[in-house]
Amino acid sequence: MGLAGEALERFIESAIFFPDPILTQDPSDFGLDFKELRFATQDEIGLHGWMVPAKSADALLLFCHGNAGNISHRLDNISRLNRIGISVIIFDYRGYGHSEGRISEKGLYLDAEAAYRVAEEYAHREKLKLVIFGRSLGGIAAVHIASRSTCAGVILESTFTHLGAMARTHFPVPFMDALLNDRLNAVDKIRGIKAPILFFHGDLDEVVPYRYGRELFLAAPEPKEFVTISGAGHNDTYFVGGDEYFSKFRDFIEKLP
């Protein structure tokens, strides 16, 4: 990799990924049973996650979180999913929480692949539907693994098309978007998904503009459904969506084969 390539990688790492190494709480703080997960990637990076089972669950959700914080910042969301009978495996990418290494785009994909293998084994053993869920940047990871693996369904929330589109919105530097169109690209990979896909997106999303969610939806194969959460921004989708959001979440999973 030349100097220009190295500079581009540093830009992507610093502008896109915001890992937090400190876990502030664990599922027991929300009254949830859980199991610590330790597993390794193909390039031998040790990752950390949690398995949070739900009573009478018929599905396991592999939760790919967004670009900031770590798994401890998603516990309110996990507890609400637990209440509607969905078991969750959530994991931290390299450099986040208790996971080793330093985050990069390539590492993001390797981490998601490793987490999928753990989730697939658990879902098979417990006879659960495996659903891959990605929020924001986590949607890029979710599309990556769903396009090359088997699952019952995919849920994408506040997810963008590719990094070039995000650069046009947040880093309007001449030619920058053209350099980044192939990076963190979900719009090309999503065509390879062979499972039903449910999209959520807030129409007031200030981070990932609503139009990028729609563009990704239009590129996706059938069967698919797009749910607009009126009045929601980027990080408050399930708060603003409330009971209707979780009802749609539950209904989608119940109808999966």
C-alpha cells in the first residue's frame, strides 16, 4: 500500500470508527441472564460479546452495532428485544470494548464473519431462526455476512449505501466521494442476499440521510419491506417508533420460514 493508500485508510479509521474500550455495564444491570462470549477471527484477533437468551424464543438475532461506543451502550435496546421473545448475540468489533486489535474496514468484515459462525452454531443447536440485524455502520457488516451466508432474515436500520455517499454529505471535498464509492459498500453486496429484508429508517435522520436508506432498499432483492419512522433521527428510531416498531420487528420474524 502506497502513501496515498495509507492516508486514505487513516482517514477512514479516524472519520468513521469511534471505538470505546470501556464497558459501562453488562446485561445483569438490566436484569438479564447472559453468557460471556470469547471467540477468534480468521486472522486470530480475539473478540468479545454476549449471548442474551429470551424465554420461549424462536429466533436468534445477531446484532451488528453502529460505529461508536461498544456493546454496553446497546443494553436498553437488547432488553426491549428480550421482552418480545428474541434472543440476542451482540459482539464488539476489534478495538471496541474488550475485543482485541484495531478496527479497519477489512477487520469489520472479518469480525462479522466470526460472530456469524458463533451465532449459526448456537441457532442450529437450539433450533432457532437466525436473523442478522445491523444498525447504521453495523448494517454494512450485516449485508456483508448475509450476502455470503445462510440466514432466515435480515433487518437493516439507518443504513447507508456506501462510504462515497456519506462523504458527499459530511466531507464535501472534491473527488473524495469518487475515491470512497467502493468502500463500506452495501449497495453492491445487498443483491446477493437470498433472505427477506426489513428496513427501518427515520425520516429526520441527520447522520445517514433518509434517501440513502431508500436507495439501498431499491437495490435490494425481493422480498423486502421499508418502514419509515416518522419524526425519528439516527439514534432514536426504536424510541420514536415505540410499540409499533417492536410489533413490526416481531411480526417480521414470526413470518420468516
